[in-house]
Amino acid sequence: MPSIKDVAREAGVAISTVSRVLGESGYVSEEARARVLDAVATLGYRPNRVARSLRARSSRIIGLIVSDLQNPFFSRVSRAVENAALASDYQVFICNADEDPKKELRYLQAMMEEKVAGVIFSPSHPAGGAAIAKATNGLPLVAVDRRLSGADVDTVVIDNTDVADRLTETLISGGYRRPPPSYQCSSTEPPARRQDSISPKPCLAKATSSSATARNSG
């Protein structure tokens, strides 16, 4: 397998020049850049991912840790994350934690060792923030679908209350006067919180009021 030294020799440039071309950093003349790229193509050189990560102290890889890969919700999340990452020239490592906090921590530590650019994950336990913060030591994190206490983490969750209200408004505007008290949601947040947040009480009250008015006027 050709090395970066072989590329430099083939192109007639210094190793540092090859590094700047491949790392897309620093000034390199167009002529030297062309020679390096030609040498790379001729030799079939492929940069060592680990070595590049060590030099840059990060990589163009995003870790994605889901709680249950068989859950259709996480399948859709994984697809969306992968599409967005590829559009920005990032790759995605996907891990399945099986709702196991210990397994989740092992994956997070592995992501640290791989020097990924960041991790998107669905916390297996809402109170595990302190352990996760200690294990990741400043690694950029984004929690998805579930909130995490004890750690300063950006979080993306579904606004179940707003979704339920809008759905109920749609039913009411369509002439329905007895919408169900709650709706099944694809979110995987704890059932207690989900049930509290998706009971469309204001809309139900409006529907009940409308029904009563209709009966009285009849």
C-alpha cells in the first residue's frame, strides 16, 4: 500500500505539501496541487483515517447512538441523519444501545477514542447526564427525542402538545365533535410524560362546547 512519502516522491514535492493538499489547508500552488492529485490517482493512495483524525484532533465522522434500531422512529431518524451528514461530506457510525445505559456509555467512549466530530444519541436514561458528561469530556453532543438531566446538551424533541392540539383542531374543523382523548405518537419518550403532553384538553373543551351549543340551538 502506497504511503504519503510515495506520493510526495511521485509528485516531486515535500510531504508537508501533500498533507496540505489532502487536508485542504494552507497555501499550495495550483501546479503543485495538480501534481499531488495526479500522484494520488496514479498510486491509488488512500489517506489513513486514524492518522488524519489524530493530526486534526477530530474527524469527518458523526456518531449516532440509538436506543432501539428496530423501532421505526429511530430508523427514520437514522436515515435523516445519514442523508444530512453525507450532504456535508460527513460519514455516520451507527450504534444500537438496546436501551442499556452501560452499553451506551461504552459506545460513547469508543466514539471519543475514534475522535468523531460529534455524537447524536437518544439517552437510555434521563438521569444519566453526569456520567455521560464525564465520559465524553467536552465531545459535542446532541440528544434526540429524549431529554437528559445533569449535562449541558443540546436537545431535539417532538412538541407533542402542539402536534396533538393541531391534530385535534383539524378533526374539529372537519366536523368531528368527539375526537379521542389522546393519540399514539412515534416519540419514544417515557409514557408518563408523553401521555401528559398529548392530551389535547383545550381542543377537547372547545369541541365539547361546540357540541353543546349545537344541541342547544337544535
